[in-house]
Amino acid sequence: MSKKYRFLCTGALAGLANGLFGAGGGLFLVPLLTRWCGLPERSSFATSVAVIFPLSILSVIVYYLNGALPVTDALPYLLGGAVGGLIAGRIFKNVRMVWLRRAFGALILYGGIRAVLLL
């Protein structure tokens, strides 16, 4: 399969996860971009953020048009997420990849356990 189609399939999977679950596209993007598409790990993390942003905007529009988005309830999370994103973006280049992988794995494990236990 050509690289172009690998990128398209990877993006489609991320969009599907993001649309169905409201998040989670990055869960697929980082490993697929690294292992299947051949991007360096650091580039995969950054590319994941760049891809999830427009996918999230599209999901917000769909949820809003369907009346399923309480905008005023979402604003505090948006502000907190923006601050966290700015901080993480500044420290990203200074963190060793081994720690990024471990943190990503811990986050996936935590999310999986919470999803299975429905906490």
C-alpha cells in the first residue's frame, strides 16, 4: 500500500474515533504515524496534535448542529486546555522521547481502565 493511502487510512481512523467518542483520534495517530507511516516519533506526536485540531473543530460543528453541545459548559475546559496546550508545546522539545512514550502509554492505560470500569 502506498504511503499516501496509509496516511489517508490513518486520518480516517482518527476522524472516526474523534467523531464517535468526542476524542481519542490521537490514540490511533501516534502509533500509526510512527510504525505504519514511518514518521519519527517526535513528528508523530506533533502531527497528531495538528490533525486532531481540525477534526475536533469539525466534530464540534456536528455536535452543535445536532443540539448536543452545551457551549457554556465547554468554555472552562477550552480555556484550561488552551493553557495546558501552550505549556506542553513549550516543554515538548525538551522532553526525552522515552518519557513521552511512557506518559502516552500511561494515559492510554488510564483511559482504558476507566472505560472498562465505567468510573
